[in-house]
Amino acid sequence: MRATLDARRELGPEYETALVESFVERLDATIAARVRAEVHATGSAPYGPPPKKQRRSGDSSATIALGSLGIGIPLTGIAAGEAGVAGLLLAWGGIIAVNLAHALGGWRRRDYRDY
């Protein structure tokens, strides 16, 4: 993120859209790599039915939501202070992306239970 902000300072605001898109693409690639690594580590197939009688304890949605708020508050101050509105939008865009990925994963798990 710092490299993107430094590049914006050097290149000027006319390259802001391209820099933000590049950062988001790298962020998406990093998230996808982490998801693949976790799927590989658990040994489960990404599109197969869940293992029988394996139940998760608790609801991780509340944990993700509270964690996002806990991280979002200081990140908002840091991003807005360092990069202004662009940093603020970028920081919250990342937080939203993580929450959307979690929500979509939850829908996918629920779809498997129907079969």
C-alpha cells in the first residue's frame, strides 16, 4: 500500500485510478492465494460436499464483523492521515472485500448442505 501511495505522489493524481486498480488486483491475488493455501492445508475439495458430521462451533460471521470494525477504526485514522480520501477508500475497500469474501463463502457452504 505504501508503494502505491508513493507512486501516486510521484506520478500525480492522473494515475490514481490505474494505481488503485493495480493495488486492488494485487490484493485480490493475495486473498485468492491465501484461500487456496488454506483449502490445500485442510485437504478439502473446493467444490465437493462437506465431510459428514463435521460441525463448526460458533458463528464466524460475528467474529469477522467485529474484527473488521476493530481493525477499521485505527485503519481509518491511519489511511486518512497518510493518504487522505484515497487512502480511506482503499482501506475500507479492502475491509469490504474481506467481508464479501466471507459472506460468499458462507453462501457456498449453505448450498452444499442442501444436497
